[in-house]
Amino acid sequence: MAGIYIHIPFCKQACTYCDFYFSTSGKMVDELVIGLIKEIHLQKNYFANSNDAIIDTIYFGGGTPSIIKPQQLQNIIEAISLNFKLAQQIECTIEVNPDDCSNSNIKAWQQMGINRVSCGVQSFDDKDLLFMNRSHSANEAESAVKRMQDAGLINISIDLIYGLPNMSEQHWAANLNQAKNLEISHLSCYGLTVEEKTVLAHLVRKQQVKLDEQAAARDFEYLMHWSAQNGFEHYEISNLCKPGFESKHNSAYWKGIPYLGIGPSAHSYNGDFRQHNLPNMFTYLKNLSENNLNASQEHLSFTEKYHEKIMIGLRLSKGIAHSDMQNFLDDKIAKHYNAILNKHLEKNNIVNINDNFALSNQGKLIADYIIQDFFMA
């Protein structure tokens, strides 16, 4: 099995914290959709060395895919079906903004086979949304979820952000409880981070905004407690779901399953090497006009593959299968791996679950440090 990711780099406005590749101008939407369809055709043999992989997930990300016309999304899906083998049961996800969830759009998405929606709610508090420069209100977010549910869409994920300036534990709890009250089946919860070249980074440098790392850690601790008490499986550090509602597409990334990224800045992995498209729409389209993808390729060294296994495995609640890791490692890296593993077992940062090693709740609070500790210099 394999997945296809489509990057739609258009947004109505720039969020305060976002450093993804996007454009707030919609002038080139038509040209980009044509380019995406052409790239799909040019990449039809991408999985040739993966035993003719069957596509079982499609993911429209961005940017904001929901702002382009349903017919354009339909054309992209048709191009995928013409150039790749699709599974009979496929998970097809679209990232949406609440203010794009009109009844007509929802109906059109369903008719073209989209059966999972990732909604960029971020917060159910209007003050938070104003700070983040979101294009919707809290009421619009709630109404969007209810319209999708009324239309029969039950596989709905929402994004929520914690660690916002002046966010109290009660404030964060209210966001989570509102998601529960709306009967959301999947949550992606992220701590607010400062990325270079964002409005947030500028505000922090000017000391107009101050982030509290201890408060963010408190919010994450509360998230772990809340998920356990409310029937959500915390299956990945940032992702929680009701049983059976894991993101199949994202889970494939974490399992090392091949995927193809289409669009400017999109990344791909075919089992042998990684590649990524240039994060520039004009260059991307110019190259396609010359039948040239011009994607950068990266062949992973053995040490880099080890790093990826650590980085991905320790983010998952099931952790890393110890026997698989021991069979994979050479003597030098195995010695290092076992020494670091024992150190964190003694500190109770890692726990042994049926010979799988996973982060404890305590360890999840310092996940980045632990992962880096496993890396080879």
C-alpha cells in the first residue's frame, strides 16, 4: 500500500505562527491545478519499485485545499485514479477551514469520494483566533462541524493549539471539552512553537508576545490525563482518536510506508530515497512546462535510517519493537542504542510494554531531548 499527498499552497490570510509554504494570492489557482495534474501523470511510475503499490490513502493538505473549487479537486482525484491503482476502500482526507464548510461544498466533497475531513479549528475562543489571525470565528467552527455531521461525515479531525499566550489550564480544558461535546472522532493537538520568518517570531523578538514553556508542558500533561479519561487513544504524541479513527495516511508516514507528494514543497518517499519539490510555485510550474520535475533527492545513510526509526518510533504510543531494532542495527549503533535505552529506562522516561519500548508520560514531556539523545553524532 502507498499514499499520495497533494499540496494546495493557497490561504485566505497568513496565520501568525505558520511557516508552511503558502500564498495568500489566488491568482494562480487554475495554473497550479493544471500543474498538479501534469505532475501526477509524470510521476505515475514513482512506485514502480514498490511491487506496483496500491494507493489506499489520498490527502489534500496545504495551505487550505478547501478554498479551491470542488470541480478542481474532482479533476485531481480523477487524474490520480487514471495514473495509479487505487484500493477498493480508500481514505481520502481534505484539510479545511471552518468558513469553507458550506452545505454545497460538503456535499460536493462527499460525492467525489472524500470521506475524512481535517478541520483547522485551532481554538474555540475568539480571542485566540484573533491572535492567530484565523479567518473564522468559534461559532463558525462549531457550526461547520455540525453541518458535516448532519451530512453524514463522521470521520472528522480538528486541530487545536495549546501553549498560547496567557492560556490557563481551564481555558485549555474548555477547548478539549468542547471537542468532546461536539463528538469529534480525532484530535491533532500542537504546542505553539516559534518558527523563523513568521509573524509570531517577530512579535517574540520585539517582546510583544511571551510564551511560557512551563504552561505549555502543563497543558500537555492535562491533554494526556484528559485523553485517558475521555476515551481517546493518544496514539501519537500530537494525535488522539476514538477507537478506529486513526489517520491512516499519517500513520503510514510513521510506519515508513512509501508515499508520493505532489505540488510545490511536497515531500515523497519510495522506500529507497526521499525527495522534495521546490517550495516555489513559479519555478515548479516552469519546470513542469518543460516536463522537468527537478525534485531534490536524498539517499539516506544507515545512520540516518536509524535516526528516523528512533524519531518516528518514539512518537508512537506503541513505541519501538526492541527485537526489530536489534535485528536492524550494526554493532556500533547497537552499543550506543542499548546504552541510551538503559539510561532512560532507569529514569522512567521509557517503559517496556511487551518488548516494545515507548515513552512514559514523563518521557513525553521531554520527547525531543530523549530522541536527540539516541542520535549518533
